[in-house]
Amino acid sequence: MMKLSILVPIYNEKDNLGPLRAALLGTLETLGKPFEVILVNDGSIYGSAEVMDAIAASDVRFKIVHFKRNFGQTAALMAAIDHATGDVLIPMDGDLQNDPQDIPRLLERIEQGYDVVSGWRQDRQDQTLSRILPSKIANWLISWISGVPLHDYGCSLKAYRREVLSNVHLYGEMHRFVPIYAAWEGARISELVVMHHPRKFGTSKYGLGRINRVLLDLLVVRFMQKAFDRPIHFFGTVGTISLGTALLAGLWALGLKLIEGTSFVSTPLPLLAAFFALSGVLFILLGLIAELQMRVYFESQAKRFYTLRATRNIE
């Protein structure tokens, strides 16, 4: 029978833990499926750890992972994935804004053959200017750049088949990009409108300060998507464009010198030519170094550039 793993990063949610436990049990116990709830204490203070330990002592289906300090939501989610034993993994927030009553609907989509079901907070209960508007812009940008169209990358409530996450390793603040990694592996992705409630206790850990980090992480994702296994193509292209620009600037400066008698020191073109020539050489050398690093990464871990969905008559 399909086993469920509910993955919940926790950071200073002391007042939400009791209602969260009750809400989860109220839904999960009606499904008739074995389940576990993994609460990851991401360096919480103010008594959250003690409440989590008390919950685990009263119910062995609740498993607790304590961090030594605050490592962030991505690390907490990765730790929950590492300790999960379920066939379907369902991450969600611990602030009661995600509703456990959506879990059966997520499972219905999984049972229809999808590998990933991503929640969409269509009626989001957050501040418009500081949360909703930046989120809409970020979601549009991520969908456009990644080629994986989802309305709400920031919604933590999702469902994954375990095998989809078997090769996923998360760093920084990459947790919101897991559907993109899954799509690279050929996963079938669906989106489902889910409920979203206003926060009752505690304070939000999100803000406008995350926008810059999301954009930088998106740049990393884009590079990994397009050039991780062939970095020389990425850096070499930039280097070639720089060298071409240097050549044009140099020819322009030479033409001005021969035709109009313009001195090299009276125009910035020679300086631009030197700058772009040096940049082009550096980018190409960086591409060569990245190629060596890429080969070390794959060959040292016996990794492959491809993944298989199935085989026939192969031992």
C-alpha cells in the first residue's frame, strides 16, 4: 500500500504545532494509508523544539529532525527528503496557511499517473504589494526562463513520487525549483488549485529581500538546465562574442586612424578592444576549466548525462 511522507520544515512555529498536528491527523487518518510526518526543526528558538519532541513522544508517526542552527528552508526540506520512507512525498509549510485537506486531492492526481502535483494558491491570503505582486512577477519569470509553466512556484504544498526526488540535491534556496529539476528528469507535472489561509500565529519569514536571491538562484538553474553538461558552449559563446566585439572595435579604431586621422588616444575604441579581447580569452579559459570540473563531477560519482524511464529485456 502506498505510504505517505508529509515533510514540514519548522522555524519558530510553537503556537502552530498543536493545531498543525490535529489538522494533519484529521485528514491523514481518514485516507486509510500508512503515513509519517517528518518535522524538521530548522534551528527554532522560543520552545518550538520542546513542543515537537512532545508530539513525537505521543505519536511515533511523527518523526523529528533537529538542526544545530538555522540553515534555511531548502536545507530543512532536503533533510526531510533524506529521512523520508514514503512512496509519495508531500512537503508543506508549518504555519497553517497550507491546508492538509488538500492532501487527498493531490493524491488523486498522483494516482492518475502524474509524478509531480504542484499547488497553486489562486486565492492567496497575503499582503498584495510585499508578497503577492513580487510573487506573480517571479513566477512568470521562472516559467518563462525554465520552460516549465506553473502559476505558483512558491507554494510549498506539492506531491512527488519518491523516484522523482531520488537524484535531486538542493542547495541555497533552490526548494522552489524542484518541479524544474523533476521536469528535466522527464516527470509528468500537473497543477492543482489549493486552499490558502491567513497566518494566525507567528510572523512570516518571507519578504522583499528574497527577490534578489530568487533571481540569482534562477540564473544558476538556467545555467544548469542549458549548459551544465557542456559549459564550454555557454562560456565559449560569451567569449566568442567578446572577441568579435574586440575585433570590430579595433577595426573601427584603425579605420578612423587611416581615414580621418583620428589618434588612438582620442577615442575609447582601442581600450574597448583590449577589454573585450581580454574578457573573451578569460571566458573561453573559464569554459575549459568548467569542462574539466564537469567531467570530474560526473565521472567521480559514476553519474550519467541521461535518465531512463524504463527498459525492456535488459538485465
